Amino acid sequence: MTKGADFIYMLRHLRDKHRLSIREKHTNKEVWYTYISAYKLIFTVIVCIFTLFVIVSTTIIYTPILDLLPGYPGSKSRELLISNIMRLDSIEQSMLNITSYVDNKSVIINGGTPSSQNNIPSIDSISNKAFQVIKPSIEDSILRAQLDSIGIYQLPELSQKSRVILDNMNLMSPVNGVIINKFDPTQKKYGVDIATAGNRPIMAINDGSVTFATWTPELGNIIQIQHPGNLLSTYQNAAHILYNVGDVVKNGEVIGYTGEGISGEDNKGLMSFEIWHNGAPVDPERYVWF
């Protein structure tokens, strides 16, 4: 029979069983045999190929095997790339802040007025539109007068002695980052919110002892440190804290770590930092250079 005839014969007898045997080469003695149809043979080959495909795909997706193969970007490579991008962004922002600080310092030395604009251009500056001056309303003026007058709305003032004590303190930045929300007691904002890269160390701004350390659903991990001069610092929304109540810490010592960075809404990922002196909140930016 020719090859074409053999193929036609196989198509017509797909379900017919045929004898499949294994013989010894020299004696032609049959060693093993079985009966199998061409239909079952083709089906078995297809199932084996599909099973092999599923095993290989599962291994690639759920195991770090690509990290072991040169030239293939695995999960570790992607994580390292994202981490490097965040570090570069943090370094770039820090350089912009330092440049702005140096430029403003030069302007002050030369007798000028420093600029308070940030490094991010606004929509008005991009479109070269003039800013519209909005006059305060009567209700706004009344509210400001109530806040400035003596009464239940008056904010606690620091004495001259307290200001001198704070000005002479050497307070370091608690974490490397950018301030997103500023100190505003009128809005019950008694500290600043700092945006940082993921897993950044949180450091004590001065020597002191831990007076409060706990976790809450709203503010995450909280640690509070009592410093000399009746100064109190609070660090909120930390991913991890390393000290308990009663522990003594030193200036610049790591007391915890931030989370994975900003994600989602409601300022999730921001670290909140407050400074209190003699029971009154003070603006951290006045005494700490972030």
C-alpha cells in the first residue's frame, strides 16, 4: 500500500483497534504489545500537549522561574524598576526643594522677597492667564474677626520664652518626603501630612521617651514622644513602629517605617506629623526643615 492509501485507511478505521507491539531487534521476538485505535492515540497526544501547556503556563505565572532565566524580566525586576523610579522621583523633588531653598536664601541675603510658588506649575501659569482677585465676603470678615478676637475661638499663643526655646532646639526631619497638607488649626489640622516613598524610615526629631504607642483604624500606627522643654511629637499613619511606651529614643533614631506610599483616596499613604509645646500645637515647618 502507498502512503496515500495508508492515510485513507487510517481515516476510515479511526475507531478500529490495531495491535501495537514492541519487538527485540535481533531475534524479532515480541516483548510487549497492546491494542489501541488511532482515535484514542490522537486524543491522548492532544491531552498530553494541553496538560503540558497548562503546567508550563502555571509555572511561569505563579513561580519566579523567569527571574532565573537571563534576558526575561521577572517580578523581581519589575519591583526593582518601580522602586528605582520612586527613588529617582524622590531625589528629583528633593533637589528641586534644595534649589528653591538656596535661591530664596540668596534673594533674602540680597534684600529681596523670596517667592512662595511651588515647583508644580498651575493651570493659570500654563495658559498665561491672569489671576482673578476675589474680594473676601462679609461673612468671611466676621469669621476672621471672631478667630482673631479673645474668646472661645482664640487659638493658644506661645509665649516669647517658649518661642526662644523652640527656636534654639535642633529638630531634624522625621522622614524624607514632600508636605502635602499644611498646618491649619482653623480646620482642626494640628500638623502636616508628608508624602513619602514606600517603606521609608521614620526618625525621632530629638531625644525623648515614648509616652504613647498604639494602632487605630483611622490613623494606623501612632507613636508619641516626650522631649525636653515640654515638647511633644506625634507620628501617625506609620506602617510599623519599633518602640513601646517607656522606651528611650535618641535624636535621629529610627522609630518606625512608612507604608507603601500614596494609593487611593482620603490621603491613604500619607504620614501625619505634629509638634505640641506646653499643650498647644505649633507649625512643624517653623522648626523642622523637611
